[in-house]
Amino acid sequence: MEYIDLPIEELHQALVNRKTSPFELTKVALARAHASKENAFEIIDDEEALAYAASLVDPEEDNLLWGIPFLAKDNFSTKDLPTTASSNILASYRPVFDAAVIERLKAKKMVLIGKTTLDELAMGGTGTTGHLGITYNPYDPTHQRMVGGSSCGSAAAVASGIVPFALGSDTGDSVRKPASFAGLVGFKPTWGRISRYGLFPFAPSLDHVAYFTRDVKMAASVLEALGGRDDRDSTSSLRSVEPYCELLNKNTGVKRIAVIKEIQETIKDNDVLLHFSKAVEALRKEGYIVEEVSYPLELLQSLFPTYIVISCAEATSNDANLDGIKFGPFKGGNTYEEVMKRARSEGFSELIKRRFVIGSFALMRENQEDLFLRAQRNRAKIVSELNKIYQSYDFIMTPAAPSIAPRFEDSSDRLSNEYLIADSHLCLGNFAGLPSITLPLFLKDNLPVGINFMGRAFEEANLLALSSQFERLSGLAELSTVTRKEGYL
Amino acid sequence: MKEISIEVLKDAANRLLFDLSEEEYQTLYEEFMTLKEQMKKIGEIKGLENYEPMTFPFPCETTYLREDVPMEPLSQEDALKNAGSVMMGQIKLPKVVG
């Protein structure tokens, strides 16, 4: 155990009392990053990180994030530092600006130590499709199990104890699902709460800035830093940012939790169901009212195809600028079409090309009504039915994944005709833009499984207060492969 | 909706300015068959036609014009920094007009 493994408040006190320093923490983080075997990094920026950390000598008592090392998923623009989105189409790209969230974290004097791997262009859920190959789950040293994606490198790095916080992005469940497989807090605030300026887009109507931490206090503190209007992202909200840390222990009086019966019925793993019911009992003892509700099964079955059509259609349009001309590898050619075709044929992997064709086909005039617009209408119905639950309840609680992290051989990125409700329900939070958080629930065969809570739009304070209470009940705050814990539930 | 065939998919990929192998087109074709079935079922959901297509989770809050504030644009150096083919301070491409 090192200082970097401590809960954020204790770590901060150690910095304030000069028992450790940003330089020492950064050295430990970099050493662990270089020693890790999970293929979690696109780049480790030793020189810049150490130089910046060494310049931080006067602790800021009221800034919980001061001097803490962190990582960013490689789809956030970082000035003069390569930003590849784990795709060969961006292999040589060095942005000339920082993403808004990078700016804000630097303003808090956090130390960026590198960039993490992802499924190519964030369009995947397995952590296997990035241009550097598979990212592994640190809880499985035999490297047979996934950590999930698309924010695979960030999840693996926080779970390995390299840093206490890493940025990710979440379009379907790309932070909250890996958080389940890696025993972490994975938090996606409300759509519009955090600026996406400088986040390489996948599907803007679904994309969220999200992140991994090891405790809820850190998640609250990061939201205070990242939340708020940014004029460079016109979809960012004008609502004021609340003092989330201060509100963590406040009795909110918000106590009604819904459990969706149809989702529970698709969970086949009895251990997941058993520990979920223990969580329900523990919350009831704390005064929460937890009740089962019904949600239309046909809409749950429609989640994945609806998601695929909308996200692929948006992606194919967004990524039209990846042409190897303004940035990305220039491959030459006799016409401008040939220049673009060479760059795009060589730059995108097969999976990405298939997704783009699906999106493009869905957008063709003769197909729009049957594909794209139908998916958008269905999204409206899905959200409308979800909002009916929120008329009587404050939160929806679900298992974050149907099982422990699956083996690579049992997963696929190909579309399937099975209804994978238990695997895809977290995208409800993206369709509706609602704040949603995954927390560790229990461990099975030394592999973690998470629970997910989803709250009302812009009510992050209530969601974080519930999460903080749940973290005390589960006993799994600060879980990592360094700290190893059993949990109470 | 347009009938899906390998030729139609090749045309779509061509319009997107990339190519796939024959085997990859076959995988894509099979995926399309699955998706088509699933989307057909969604079309059967009762009352779907009464919903407006949802484009964003919430109504846009930015309903005003921003102030006209002078600012420095991207410098030529920065604009060209990532381009692979540059000549005389501009991006160079093959001739477009004959």
C-alpha cells in the first residue's frame, strides 16, 4: 500500500501535511503504469508529468484534487500529446488544443500522466478492438477475461491502483459496464452537465463525459470541477453546479427506489440475484422504499437495435471528417477521392466500417422512415415509459452487468438475434440522458460485479448521496487489485 | 426500404470512401438481415407512430445568439501541423478540376 491507494480525503490530508507530494505520487503512478500488463496505455507521458508534478509545491487545502495524478481516455483532445481514439486513422494526430475537461482538471492542478486505450473510436464494448489490441482485466492475471469497453484502458488503470481517477466517455454503457467488471465507481452525469468540447464524438445525442474513481467522494469532487456551462459546447447546460461533496451526507429525504422486474428476470446468474437482493434488504434497513415495477418487455428487447441504428447513423456523419487530409495519415493518390479512400480503407478496422455502412444505410432517404426515424420514435417511447417510473420513484436500481467479466471467447462484436437485455439495459440512461452510476456490489471468484443506480435529470446530488450510503453498506470503497477487499453484502 | 444485397452494401461503402473484403461484406450482410428483422419488430410496437423522432435527450438550452467577441483564430502553423501533404503554406491535394 502506498499513499496513492488511500481514500481521496486521506490522500489529500497526506498532501496538505506534506507527508507525500504530487511528485512522489506521480512517480508511484508512473512506475505502476510501466509495470502493468493490461495493455491499458496509448501513451505514458513521464517527462511532462514529472516536470509538472515537481512544480506543485504549495498544497491547496480547499482543493481535494490538488496534485493527484490522473489518466484520460485517448478520445479526449490533449494539446501536443497524441490523441488516437485507438484508431489508425488518427495515428499521427496531435491536437492543437485541450478538451474542456482536460483544461478544467489542469486548472485544479491535477497531473495528467498519460492516455488510455479504448475500443476503436469508442465504438465497442469489449476492449478488444483498439489499434493496440486487447486490453485485459487486471483481476484476471491469466488474461482470459475482458475488462469491458469502450473505456477499457481507463478502467484497467484505476482498478490496478495506478491512479485514483481516470476520464472515460459513455455512449451506451462504456464507463458503467467496465466499472462493473473492474470493481469501480463508474459515473455518467446528466447529458449536458459536462462540456464535451474536445471529446472526439461518437454519437452526440448519446455521448457523455463519464469517469472512473474508487470512491464516491472523489466522483463528487470531480463533478464539482467538471460540471457547468461551456460556451464551446452549445449542448452544455446553463444550470448551476451544486456543492456535491458537501451534499453527500445530507439527508435528502429522497428514498424511493424502483427495481425493473423484466430486467431482473433476464439475469441468469443466481449469485448476482442473491447479492442484489442483499443490497435491496440493506437499503430497506436504511429506510429506503425499494419496490418492483414493470416496464414494457418489447421496449427492453428493442434497446439494442435502437441503439445500433441511432449511434451508427450519428457516427457515420460525425466521422466523415476523418479523411487523412487535414489530420491523420496521408496515403497519397491520383484524385482527392483516392486520397480519402486509401486513408479510410487502411485507417478504419473492419468493425468500424461495418458500423458506418449500417449508419449510412439507415440515413438514406428511402430507408430513413423504416430505420433511423423508427429508431428515434422508439427512443421517444422508451424514454416516455421510463419517465412514468420517475413519477413515483426517485431512482432505478439494476445489476450493472449480468455476470462477472466474460471470457473473450464468449463475446462478440457482431450483431446477434438474441435479446441481450441484461447486457444492454444501461443505455436507458443514454437515451434519456439521466445521471447513472455503477458501484461495486460483490466479488465472485475474485472478480467484481457492480450495481447501478439511475436518478432524475440534474439530480446528481441525490444520486451521489445514495451512492455514498451504498458504498458504506457494501464495504467496497477503494477497491483495487492493490487493496483487495471482500465486502459486506 | 431498399432491398439489401451485397451490391447495395458495396455501393454504400463506396459512398463512404472505403472498401471491405468479400468476406467482410458477407458478415455485414448477415448483420443487416438480423437488424432488418429487429427493426421490423420495432415497427410493430403499438402507437409508435404517435411519437415524434427524438433527436436529443432534452430541449436545447442555448436559444440565444452569443456575444460578438473578437478572438484569435487558429494560426496557419497550427492549422497545417497535422496535415500530411503541405506546400507553400497550404494543404496540397491532386487537381480537382481538369
